[in-house]
Amino acid sequence: MFKRKNTIKLTAAIISILFMLSSCQSTKEEVSSDSYNQNTKIEVSNETEITEENTESSETSETTDETLKTFTSQDSKAQNTWAKNLLTLGNKNDYILMEDTSKAIVRDFAGLKESDLNFLLRVDSNLAGFGCSIMGAYFIAQFDDVARARIAKAAQQYFDDFENKKLSTKKNVAKNAYGSINYKLNWGTFKSSTPNNGTGPAYLGYEFVKKQPYFIIWSYPLPNDYYEIAKDSTTRESSSVKFYFTRNQLKKLVEILSEENLENYYFSY
């Protein structure tokens, strides 16, 4: 009788696990993609311009225009209200979380999946970007005005290449087809704490997945500046990071990170 009861319990447990697995599989979301036979033309707004002056490295470029507003300007009301909109408990004083949201596609344990993007501004600098969950961790990618302008220019080139069927399926050609930018990356196990951080190059290009192209922003592992503080309680570098975008997702990204949108948001906050 005792063995029989154990057998019944074991069988019930197995059935329960199988039911849970089947439920997970049945609710899996379909990943967005672009058909390469699609001919709808998409363009980036002309409000974002690329000039020789702002394509210089952000580390060496300087501005002498005293009237130019930045995200740290005293004119911003955000100086008094940022505490109401902290992105995370682990990054106090760092971020202003924007109301704008969008989507990107990331590679997870089971393959590609659609993920939410939470857009943000840094309080202490001219950086803006987004946070996103990847492979059980949370990453925050931040770009200065030079990087944002280059992303907008790369997006327009990608739209044109897509429309004119000029995209290459060769990975060594496509993965950095539109050059590189410098960016800042924060990461951590939880969205509520991302103390790990590093800066370095990210690459702009595209990748075919199941014969459908996606625009990509990606980087090799970046050295972790937080390692000097936390030592062996953290890692010496980040993992490789890659964000995939359909054309509509990319257009939304460029619109949200445009200078006009960021200034309108920040100085009316």
C-alpha cells in the first residue's frame, strides 16, 4: 500500500511537470520579423542630421556654444524631480526613466524572443538609451549625441539597403556594415541593481535569421570597471551583447532617441 501511494504521488508529479512544460510551449510568443520581399519604404526623420562636427569621437569633441542645452542644464525641472522616477534602486541618482517604451529582439535560451525596451536619460551626462532583459540578466545601453546620430544614419542606410535589396548574407560583411560607435553598458542580475559597467565599441550592422534580416547593435565583452570595487564577487567583463531590430522597431528607436524628442522630454519634465 505504501509503495502504491508513492507511485501515485510520483505519477501525479510527473503529469504536473509535463503540463507546466506544455503550457509554457503553447504560450510562446511569435518573434516579429521583416519579410525581405516586403517593399514598404521606411525613412528616418530629417530632424536627425549628421555633420562632420558631430561625427568626431565623443571623447575628443567639444562644444563652445554656451546656449546649447544638455541633459544636465539648470533649466531642466528634472533636477528637482528625478527621485520620483528612478530606474533602479541600485543606481541611485543615475537615471530618469522615460515614459516612452518600445520593443527589440534578443537571443534567449530558447532562441530569439521579443523583449521590452525601457528608455532612460542619465542625470549626470548627455547619455540616453534603453534597458532590456537578456538571458536572465538586465542590460542598460547608453549613447551620447555622437553615437545617437550615427545610429540614425546607420538606420537610414539600412532602410535604403533593405529597400534596394543590397543586404548581404555574408556575416563578415553584414555584422558591422554601418561602422561602430562608443557606448556605455551597465548590467546586473536584477533590473533593480546594475552596478557593473563598462565602456567601449559597439557595432552597427545587420544579421539574417531564418532568411529574414534584422538590424543589430552589438558588442564584444566589455571590461567591467566595477570589478575594481567588487573584486571576485562579480565578473571581470560583460557578456557579448546583441540587440536585434525589425525596421519598425528601429524606426521607433531612432525617433525616441532623436535630439528633439529627448530635449522636449527633458526640458518639459
